[in-house]
Amino acid sequence: MSVPAQQSDRTVPPSVDAVIVGAGFSGMYLLHKLRLQGLTAVVFEAGTGVGGTWYWNRYPGARVDVESLAYSYSFSEDLEQEYPWQKRYPTQPEILKYANHVADRFDLRKDIVFRTRVSGATWNEDDRTWLVRTEHEDAVTARFLIMATGCLSAPKLPEIPGIETFKGTSYQTSRWPHEQVDFTGLRVGIIGTGSSGVQSIPVIAEQAAELTVFQRTPSYSLPARNRPLRDDEVAEMRANYRAYRQQQKESGAGVPVVVPTKSALEVSDAERDKTFEEAWESGSLVNLLSTYTDLATSQEANDTCKRWIHRKIHEIVRDEQTADDLCPEYPFGTKRPCLDTGYFETFNKPDVHLVNLQRTPLVEVTEKGIRTAEREYEFDVIVYATGFDAMTGALTNVDIRGRDGLSLKETWSAGPRTYLGIGSAGFPNLFMITGPGSPSVLSNMIVSIEQHVDWVADAIAHLDHRGLRTIEPTPAAQDEWVDHVNLLASYTLYPRANSWYMGANVPGKTRVFMPYCGGVGEYRKKCDDVAAKGYEGFSVAA
């Protein structure tokens, strides 16, 4: 074992109760929670600061799609009551400011080792510990290895020939520079129209002399209607936070909504249009997603919403062909919809152009720009808004070896296999926060993060109070859970879209629906029941 190493002015301890990978919202709360239980922990973070997603994703227009008063920690009532949120939907700088406030408030940085990426971890059966290694050749022994690496944290570039040949400047939304980027007077090409593209395109268009958007698949997007928070609504939420937090825990997506009671097919066209219009004007994704009982399960019902959104796009975008190209054909909600500020309106600008890659495929990146099957476009700057190896990439990028040298990456080669999205058979004392097989990306992430952290901390306490040393899913329980997750997904329209929920954006990745779509409330009940029955489905041993 190596001697304690110094990284970023922090000492790396040789042994701890828990190694936590990642200093985003999961890792920070984990560290705080485990400290309260009297445990020692160290957090390894590849970046130079806390914040996770909101540390890395600094692209223009980056913003969360859950309201700030709901997208916040609930574990500290003082924090809830005192933190001064400014906007309905906070921007990346505001969220990062909050993360830094939390780190300072709870003195978290002293146990976080920055600029340090975990490269591998090996289970030692004799000692029943993990040996965790970093890129700086640190080696730390831990009873528990907790992956707080996030669902959208392993960025990917598109599989396009010639990326390295471009002579201009290239940016990737998921690894945006910390300094401000000025596009004034420049010819800019952007590849990708997922969430980061939808958010950044209107901002870049305000500066660039010319912006060309290369779109493979259009996104559903709603206006965010963002605005400063009013004093009265902040006061009302603070007065009712406890009841609201309980509603979050029991809701479908971690955001309380009025539960629909009608099918989209049992109301008149006029009533349905009015309901959709009200949801659109509200500036809330969940309001539109939850207008009717069957939007997620009935193609016919979903088509009513899809056609309505298509009409909206055509009302906004003046050029008929451009409007057609911006209309998605997959079912609404089966890829994560976006919230935007002037996205569709941006395509009415004379210096903004849309290239439909379904019609004219992208061939290569050249020294001067981008070549499609039709022509070459010359640019000063290319922006890659091409997303992530979602949900599994950040886990399998670490060489995790369980019992008998079992590789997590190889074990998951045909798709991730977990029990509850928390653990994986063959990997004792390995916990995942919001892993595949849990609600995670289908929910308000903060709600799901806190639920997982609390559950994991309670599981560790359960072991310690009983003199037990290991906890690991049984293969039978894991198989049953994976089948259950897949069965629920099969009842929905989710598998009909080539989405990152399915791993479809990564060539060669097995297509399987990765999140649990039964809802935050039902999932919490299952996890609580498992714990109440002595961690049923887990093998616990001394």
C-alpha cells in the first residue's frame, strides 16, 4: 500500500470506512451523512471543485428543469429556510453557488480530494475491504465503496471521422471552459439538439454572426417561463416545506402534481387542447407529462399530445420546412423533454440555419468545418452538444473488480444488472447512488439522491449495529428486480424511442431501458420494505 499522498493540498488517508467517488450532490450529502454516523470517509473528485454536473456543464444557457425550491436539499431545515434562491429555474452558476455554500456550511472540503480520478477498485475477500486506486497512484483501503458518480457524467463525442483535423476552435458542452467564451462575429456550427443544445443554441445565436445547427433527432421542448422568485412564494414554501417534502417523496417524479384521472381519449378535442395549452403556459415539464393518465402507455393518447406540440412548433417557426424538421416523431416523453428560453423562435433568425442529418447525413469533420452528404460548411467554431454515456458510463469507466476478480464492466456487457439500482451481485459493500434500475433520471434527482443516501447510510448502520461486515445483492433478487424493471418499461412507450434512457446514443451499447419507471413513491416503498425485512434480497454476513 502506498504512503499517504498529497493531492490538491489534501492528505489522502491510507484507510477509511468509506471511499466516495464524486463530489456532486450525492457525494456531498453522503460525506455529511456518514460523518454524522461517526464514520470516516474520503471523497475523490476529478474536478477542482464540488457540484458534479453543475461543475462540469458550464455551457451557455445551462439550467435545471426542476424549480429551485424543489431542486434543493431537504436534510437541513436551517439550509432550507435560509438559502436565498433567486430564480424559478436556477442557472448553472446559481446552482454551483448553492453547492459551494453547502460545502462550506458543512465543512465538507477537508475530506474531499480534488483533481483526482479513481482508476480502479478491487475487493479483497480475506480482509473484506476494497482497495481503491487513483490516477495518482494513491491506494486507499475502505470497508465500503460508494459510487456517487452521477447519471450524466461520462461525456461522449460523436462517432464522426475527422474531429481532430478541424483547424478552428472546438468546444464540448459537457466539458465547457471555466472562462467565458465569446462567439461575437464568428461562424459557429453546433452538433446536437438534446438538452444542452436546446439550452445553448439561443444564447450562442445572440452572439454569433452565423449559427448552423446540425440535428439528427429533434427534441420536444417547452418554454420555461423563467423569472425571479417572488418573496411571497418563497415565504409560502418555507412555511410549508415539511408537507411539501413529504409530497415529493410520495410523488411519481419527485415533483408533486395533481394526479390525472382521465384518459386523453375520453375528452373532447377542445378540452384536451385547453389542458395542453395550460400546461404549456405553466412552464413545467411535469405538468404536461401528467395531463392525462395514458400519455406514457397509449400510442393513440400520446399522439394527441404529439400532434398538438407539432402545431405549436408550426405556430412559432415561420419557415415550413424548418418547422417540419423540428417536429419529433417519437412519442412525447420517451426522451427527456427540454425546457427552453426562445429555442424554436431562434430558428426565425436569418443567420440561424438548421441542417436535418436524417435527410443529408453528416460525413466528416474537415479542416475548415463540417461536410454532409450535400456540401461542406465552413466554421470558426464547432460546438459538440452530444451528451453522455448515460447511467452506466461513469461506473464502468472505473475498473471495479468484485469477488474472484469479477469485472463490473464485463458483467454489465449485456446491460446493467442491479438490485434496486443500489448494488450488484458479486460486488460486496459496493453501493451506487441513483444507479440503473432506480428512478434516477426520470425524477427530481435531488429527491432520489437523498433517498438513496439515507438508505445506504441506514444499511451501513444496520451492519455496524449487528457486527456484520458485508452486504451484497443475491443473484435471485437481482434477476427478479431486473425483470421487474424491464416488465414495467414494456408497459410504456419508453422503449419506442432511441434514447439515452435505452443507451441508444452509444454505438455497441446494449439496448435496455435503464431507469425504473414505476415512480419515486412506489420505489421508496419497495426500498423501505426491503430494509424493514432485514434487507431482504441482500446477503449480509459477518
